[in-house]
Amino acid sequence: MPFKGLILKFLMWRAFKPFETPLERALEIQVRMLSRKFRRMEGTLIGKKLGIRSGVKLEDLPVTEYDFYEPFFKSPAGDAFMYNIEDYERVRTSGTGGTEKWFMIPKFSLSRCWETGLASLFAMFHDGERVNFRFGDTVYVNVAPRPFLGGSILLRADRGTYGIVRLVPNINLSFKDKVWFFIANHAKINGAVMLASTLVSQIMHEVDGRLSLKGLLTLDSQIADVYFNEIADFAGVPPKTAYGTTEALNCTIPSVEHRLGFIFDWRRGIFEFIPVGDDVVKAERETLIPITDVEVGKTYQLVYTSIEGEITRYRIPDALTCVAKGDSAIGTDYPIFKFHSRLEKTISLQNFTRISEGEILSALTESKIPFVDFTARVQIEGGLEYLALFVECWREMSADEVEKLIHSYLYKSDRDYRDLVDFFGYVPLKVYILPRGSFMKYMEMKKASWGKVERINMREEDFRRLLSFK
């Protein structure tokens, strides 16, 4: 076997090896890793505020949110952190949670994300029986440049990928230019990382025939789920997905066996979970459960602890559903999750009903509306509140058509919505159709790395920009 083939075979073996470690054993290793972190944090300003001291355990510490770290991350001081300030990189969120946030991430943590990245690469090219990746394959990646997470990680790509993969295009191109690069060069591309909405709305109608990709990773899994069959037929492979956030970095790899599922990488952090019911209750220490105790079919909020950085027991406002235990293609017994929805973002109408992002998504999907994406907010007319839904479709539909379908779905499936309609005697829904390409332009403006469109109560400035696109 040629030397390059030996290198590739070794890297494939090493990439999946950590996921073959029994979960209980992985958690034992994490305890030692966390102990080293706590020894470093003891005496720092963040460590003192968390209550880290000799002998402390993770379950003794409070659940945190961004407000806890904001003073330290916005105005970094040396005595607040475990490492020298120059050993950190400032990374910015895309603002999809409503406000822009800055984080201080150790540079070596960003480099080590390529351990997970290599496993993701090989899982992306896995057809269920074998990995179809070949040395020097070209992978197209459309994520935002620095100071966003995707660009910060890609800067370390040459070191992390050992030269086995050719990444295109230039990370500093605009979102739009990256899309056109793919359209012009798709025949030379072996694998792709992009938004499903971009593929459906901007690429499918520009490319004659079908693609012949060997791997496809979509960063907006909800949209990929809606158009799963169409994407698989067009791309030549079914889409896979991974989950990541600015706080938790690149912390998962795609599941091969389970549709649009992902697997947490225990080397990237400790993952605890808060069970999510109809109402999300603020978590106390005793409500958190370890990853070993999640149940298939149940939905959870993620609480993340970095093993290498300062972020500890951080509530991430995302709901994830456990869909299986284990992936036979990868050879792991770890839980498999799917992204469910953003949390704590709902539309309240007349105090009668609260409509979530997930419910709107279900309404669009079940009604077979060919949507690219949407955003929703409350609109008041004549003293009454309306769910104002702004939708982009990839096939022409009128606002009246969409409105009737969504109203019918909500009236049948949501008792509180039905009671509101019957009690007040009006249809509390208004639909507006956005021009084709609106969300692509929005994502170009936002430069969001993980494709999380702000679907509920988008910030006013961004909303006005979205409506201005023609």
C-alpha cells in the first residue's frame, strides 16, 4: 500500500477509536481531566466566582449562563483566566440568540477540535459499510470567517487535517461568493459542508442534472429533515449533520446509522442534560442528569462544561432529542441526538396560546409548504395580536394559500390556538411571502457559522434588513 494510503488508514482508525471507548470508561477519564482544570482555575477570578476550591465536584457548582462570564469575556484580565491572555482567541457568536456575545476560547482548544473534525470528515464520507474518502479529496466548506467559530477552527486546518484533504474555497469569501464557487466547481467537489436551505433554494435550480458527492454535511438539520429525500436525490448521498455552538465548539460527529443524528465527543467536554417538558423550568443542581441517563425519545436542554476552558455548567438554549443508543457503523454505544429547537423563544398571543419555533416548523412541514426558512413575531392590529409569519418559498405560493394551510394545521393540532380563534372570533395569523434569496442574503449579512436563523422575534435591525432584500 502506498505511503499516503497507510497514513489515511491510520487516521481513519484513530478518528473513530475514542467513540469505541465504553461510555462509562470515558466518563472516568473525564473526571481526571476536569480535576486538572479545577486545579488551574482555583484562585482565578472566574474560579472563585464559580466556587471552585480543593476537593470540589462538578455537581457542587452552579448552573451558569452568559451573564456570569460576560464581564470577564468583554474586558479580559489576566487574573481571571487559567492561561495567559495571549493564549486565547476572542470568538463571536452570530447573534441568533438575540444578542451578540463574545467568548474567550483557549487557542489549543480550537486546534484540538480537529480531532473531532477528522472523525466528522470520515463519518460524512461513510456510506454505512465503509468510508469512501480518498487522500486529497476536495471538501467545500461554507462557514463564516473569523472571529466566528467556523473560521477560527478552519485557520488550523492544515495542521489538523495532515494534508489529506483539500478545503475550498477561501474562508474569507463572502457567503454569496462561496455559493457561486460551489455552483461553478461542483463537478470537482467530493464532499460539502453547507446549509441545507442554501442547497435547496440557491443551488438546485442552478445546476443541471445531479451532483455526485461522496459526503454531505448540512448545518441546519431541521431544514435538511424537511427536504431529506430531495437533497439525497440531488446530491447523490443522504445529508448528515453535526451540532456545535460557540460555547461548546465543535463537539459532535455525525451519526452514520441514524438519520440526521449526532454523537457527542467526550474529549470536547462534559455534557449534562435537563429534561424538557411542555414548559422549560430553570434548572437547579439536582435536576441535571449525566449523559448515561438520557432516555430514547425524550428531549433535553444541554448543559456544557469545557474540560479545557473556563465555561462550566453552561446552559445552552437548545433542545435536543435522544433518538437512539449506539451507532453500529461507527461502533459506539453512545446516545444519538437530533436537534429539536431553540428554547425559551415562543410567540404569545392574547395570553391564550404560546406557539414555539418547533410548532411553526411542524405546521410548515406537515402542510407540505415548500419553504426555505421563516421568521415569526407578534403583530398588533385593532387591539388584537397576530402571529406574523414571514416565509420564503422555493416554489411559488401565495400568502393566502400558506395562511390557510398553517391556520388549518394550528386549529386542528393546538387546542389553545383553537380556543383563541373561537373565543375572539378572528384568525390570529398573517403570512407574508419573502422574495426568493432573502435568507441567503440574511445569512451573508449574519455570517452565521451554524445556520441558526433567528426564527422567533428576530432582532429589529436584522428584521428590517431582511425585509429590505429584493
